[in-house]
Amino acid sequence: MSAAKRQKTSKDGVSYELIYWPGIPGRGEHIRLALEEGGATYTDTAQPGQGGADPVLSMIGESNKGDDANPPCLAPPMLRHGDLVISQTPNILMYLAPRLGLAPSADEDEDAIYRLNALVLTALDGLSNEVHDCHHPIAVGLYYEDQKEESLRRTRDYVANRLPKFLGYFEKVLQGQASGEGPWLYGGRLTYADLVLFHCVDGLKFMFPKAMKLMEKEHKGVFALYEAVKARPKIQAYLASDRRQPYSQGIYRHYDELDITE
Amino acid sequence: MSAAKRQKTSKDGVSYELIYWPGIPGRGEHIRLALEEGGATYTDTAQPGQGGADPVLSMIGESNKGDDANPPCLAPPMLRHGDLVISQTPNILMYLAPRLGLAPSADEDEDAIYRLNALVLTALDGLSNEVHDCHHPIAVGLYYEDQKEESLRRTRDYVANRLPKFLGYFEKVLQGQASGEGPWLYGGRLTYADLVLFHCVDGLKFMFPKAMKLMEKEHKGVFALYEAVKARPKIQAYLASDRRQPYSQGIYRHYDELDITE
């Protein structure tokens, strides 16, 4: 048995530690959904009694230069698993998914993870990162109130062009042969890509309820996937629990004046 | 030998096909730099006689729903390698890097690729994607000329806050223990993360020469890495060749009115 294999085995019983801001689902939500659906044992700094924002701040503070194996992280979400500390949502998910049964392992199908990662990066680009820019088109460091006019202009473009483009893409993926049977994006089985798309749709329904209602007719597959994920017993239990953070001042925000249909 | 290992071996002699827009370095440049430094045999649709934009358009067209193994792609760059077709810059790089000797293989160190991917995603977030928003803060579908005022406002924030934040982060990574000896970001050796940071810095020097000049003093490690990559024989040969696309209307654009220092 190689050193690498021994290392993998030695982490198998080790609990996962999610390091993320309290008070919003945020990008951390994608990690939580994977951990919950995968039945993982994990801690979450967003939970009460875990130090609030302090664990995040100490990880990303100027004086933390990482350790001899891990570079420092710039921003949460971060995951600690044994000696490994990593950041970046799609990266953490790629690490977790094969371990949690949410993606084929390399032994099963060594190319599958790259197909899934492409789907995940595309969902996060168009249905998460671009959404944040709808209320912060000029500067992340300014308040929404300081960029309201530009936000409305950007949101008009988002709702008219970008939202249908990205939902239409995932509808096409669901119609393709590689999606297989059932409501899932890839290989006829639930993967972490479905969980990512679920949360994007959930956030968009909170932020743009009117526009998302209009999207239902042309994107039946995407909304069926959303319902299929939501109905899974572990996801249902999680969403009803106090481990789920409420929407507030994160990526997905509801402003009445941005809840437009064109 | 497992089926997965056989599959990997069967692709070892197969040429890589980069499918990307002609006429700009764009996101495809990160793929080209890895292929060039890795000494790979590859084709590039951006080269003369390769069909111009047609190969890209046919891959992302409405009627292409992928095949029984590969979901369709939304946007280039795309990579075909044997039966595999994938999109998304950091994803393609993650696939290529261990094969091209630009990242440790899983047998060498199974966690290294996740540390590198975090660095790459962070560089692309702050030093590529956000840069595009400097000239397109309102809508990617509009011309720069239709969003000039907002572009200047966004660029002011970028140059004052975001650029030093991200360059400062990579300077910190270079000071950390995990970077090891030499000018490199991780493990005391050149990896694909260094190539990504190199191209980001190169593009930023083209777009914001004045601001980047001011950055040199406080970010000596980042600029030393830039020079170290540029001096590598294969990179030097590539940059001098006609395989290198000139900067024009891509991510990194030079507008005099956006070449500001505060």
C-alpha cells in the first residue's frame, strides 16, 4: 500500500470542519448540503457556541501564513480535514464528493469528476457569482444603497439575458444523453452537481420570485430536479433544522425593487 | 490493472485539442501555457486554418446536447482528449496538470491538487473574472461604450481595493512555509498555479500599466514569480511564436481612461 493510500485511509474516520460566516447560507451552504446528504460527521463554525465570525477571521487574518503543507486561505468557505486545509467552494466540493458518495470515485470512473466539476463551476458562475453582482455591480466594499441605480440596470440584464441563458443550459444538460435516467444532471444518479443547482435555484426563488415563476414553464427539468433534491429525506431534515441558516445579507437577497420580470 | 488505469494509459498518447475563440489570449491562454510548459502535443482552434470561431460555435450551439458520456458545454475554453470533452478553465487545468508534470500526481500526494486548485480559483476570481467586470460592470452583452461611467467607478474600486487585496494574498502565499524554496507558490517547484498567476499579472500589466508599476514595491515575490515563469525556455519560445494570441477585446483590455492609479 502506497503512502498516499495510507494517508487517505487515515483520514477516513476524521470529522470535517466547515469554517464559514454565521448568519447567512452563503457559499458555505453548498458545502453543508453535500455534508448533510452524504451523512458526514462535521462541525460548522456558523452554529451557536462555535465562536461566531472569529474562527473565519483568524484563518484569513494577515498574520496567518498557513503551515508547512497548506497555503493560507483568502476567504471562506474553508474546510479542515485532518492535516488538510482548503478553500474555494467548488474545490472543497470536489474533495468531498467522492468521499461522501456524491460523485464516482476515480477507481469507478476517473473522468466523471471533471464532467461534474464543469457543471458545478458553470452553475456557480451564472447562478451564484453573477447574482451577487446584481446587488453589487460597482464595488463589493460599498453598500447596496450606494449602487442602487446600477444594481437595477444590472439586474434587468440578468433577468432578461443571463438567468434564461444559464437555466436554459441546465435544461439542455438534463435533455442530453449523459444525464441518464431520472431527474439528475449526470449519470442517472444524484451527484453533488444536483445539490449545487438545487441551492442556486432555491436562492434565486428567494431573490427573484417573480422572474423564477416565469422560468418554470420553459425549464421543467430544472424545477423537477429542484423538487427531487428538496424531497430527499436527509435534505428535508436539514432544511427543517436549525443547522440551516436563513437568507439575509448574503449572495441571495430579496429587494422588492429588484424583483422584476424584465 | 484496473479499468480506470487502463483507460488512463489508453489516453496517454492521444493529442489534446483546445477549442477556443481565435484572436484573443482570453481564458484559453491559461490552457495554452500549461500545454506549452508541459511539452504537450496539441491542436488549437485559434490557429489559422482551424475553422476560426466555427468549432467553438458548433460545440456550444443549441443543437449540441453532448453525447452519452459528456454533458454539453456552455462556453469555451473546452478541451477534448480522446472520449473526454470538458469545459471551464480551472477544471481543464486540474485535468491537465498532473498529466503534464505541472502538479503532483495523486500517487505522489493526493491532497496537493486541492491546494493548487484553491490558489488557481482565487487567482482567476480576483485577477481575471473581476478584471472583466472593470470594463463590463453592467452587462456582458452591452458594449464598453454603453457602460463607460460605471466602468470607471468599478475600476477605481478595483485598483484601490481589489488589486492590492489579491496581489497581497499571493505575496503572503509566497512568504508562507508551504511555498517552499524558490520563486514558486507551492512545494518549492513550478506548478500550473504559477503559470496561472503569471498570465494574470501579464494581462494586468497590459491593462493597468500605471497601477501595476506601483504594485511592484510591495509585491516583490509576485513580480519575481512573473519573471521566473517568463524566463523559462518553453514559455519564452511560446511567447515569441505565432501560437501566442495578441491582447485585444478580451478580458484584459487597455483603455487609457481606465489606466488609473487611484
